[in-house]
Amino acid sequence: MFVSLDGYAAGSFVSHDEPFGEAIALVQGFDGRAIAGIDTLDGPLSVDHAMTSLWGQGIGVEIMGRRKFGPQDGPWTDDDWRGWWGEEPPFETPVIVLTHHEREPIEFDNGTVFHFLDADPADALQRARDLAPGTDVRIGGGPRTVQQFLDADLIDFMHLVIQPVTIGSGTPLFPEGLSPAEKFDIDSVSTGGGHTHQMWNRKQEPPTRE
């Protein structure tokens, strides 16, 4: 998840023409081609490429909020919307879209299947595990969805990319500056492109002595 220097991880609005709202600077200048795997790259391999390649490793299903899927609110309309990604979404796995308005799944030839579910974080996570047993589940965003899973204490690992930009407004990752950092060990590395990758790993409970 991309986060600005002033703590914003998305814009305050989404539209067909502005999918990132006023937060478009969060994704500008970042080469995310390694999402498809390092072996697909042409040219030199950067630290940003290497870190980005972690995105799909071991992932069997993603959970996302409705605004990551599209700009619509309320009941679904018959507009043939199939997500921001056209006919080749990058996921290639089942994807749970959290929404109060459930609908039939949308399937793609590359293995991506969007399931639309009205559920709290715990129930959504159980559904994800049922869809892809034995694999990891990625909470793909946006920030409000990540917040809900953090509040439910269901996040084991986060990869945050701190972008060298300020947004000034939008949706913060941690509301009111509240951070769950005390529950995580945090490693970070800065790259030549000006990005800082933070790896948040949940702290392990010390072993009990009998």
C-alpha cells in the first residue's frame, strides 16, 4: 500500500476519470511491473522491482473494498462495469469485494473471479480461506478496508511504500494519527527512486516456560 509523507493512502473521492481522486501522486513515478514477476522484466532489476515482486507470492485470494473495484455507490446498475483493469485483472485468483450490495460473481479467463460479499472482517477472512485453503490472504485496500482488519486484529504483515510526496487531503491509513506500530516489528529500506519500503511483521508472543 502506498502512503504519502503526510500519511494519506488514498484520495477522498473516486470517479471514472479520477480513480485515485486527489491522491494520484501516490502512484506516479513508481514502476510496478514486477507485480507480474521479476522474470517478465526487460532491462535492469531495481530494489523497487524486487520488493514489488513480493505482491503475489503465496497469495491465494485478495480481499478489497468496493472503491478499489470501481467508483459506484449504492445498488449496482446495469453498466457492464467489470473493474478498473479491463479483461485482464492482475490478480489471477479469487477476489472478495466487500459491499453492502451483493451480486453474482464476475469471472475472467485468467482465473480472476470477483465475489461480492457483505461481511465483517472475520467472516470475509473465513470466506477467503474457504476459497483458497492453505494459501495466504492479501488485504488489498483501500485504507478503510485495511483499517477494519487492523481494528479486528487480523493483520499479520503489511508492506507499506512511503512515497516522497505530500497530498494535503484524502484518506489516511491511520485515522487521527493512531498507529498499531506497538504490535509490529518494522524493517525499512530506502531505494534510489526515493521510496521507503516498510515491512511490518506482527510481533511474536514469547514462548511460555513451564
